[in-house]
Amino acid sequence: MIHALAAMVVFVCTEFVFSALFFWPRNTIMFVDPVGTHSADHLRTVAAEFEAGHWVRVVGGVVTSALAFTGLLRLYRGRVFSVPHATRPDATATPS
């Protein structure tokens, strides 16, 4: 259960919070502000920051996936090993 909660927290932080705080202002600078508002050097800097921030989101996605998979695997193992195994019928017994 803790893995699923951790996966949700990482996902929300890297995909929404980080996007809102980091990407949205840079999107405004690169795509919304009128042409000529910012110098070419400033736009290059913002584009490089955007690209670096993208890798943070990629790593967040990998961590989210790993946590979700680990949680699912633990849930599966917990259910499989908690169910008693069916006994094998005796080979000499005749089916009814």
C-alpha cells in the first residue's frame, strides 16, 4: 500500500506541481509572449532549462512506474501466498 501512495505522490509532484511551478512560466516566455519581448540569449537559456526540467519529469515517471510495479508485485505475492494450496488428488483414487 505504501508503494502505491508513494507512486501517487511522486507522480503528482513531478507531473503537476513541477510542471506548474517550472514549465508553465517557461512556456509563457517561449510560446505566449510576443516576438521580440525576450532576447535570443534569454530564449536559449529558457529552452535549456526546459530541456533539463524535462529530464526531471522523465526520472519522476521512471520512479513512479517502479514504485507502482513494486506495489502491485507485493500485492500479488501477498494474495498468492496467503491462499492455501489445493491438495493434489490421490493418483490411485478413481474419479467420481
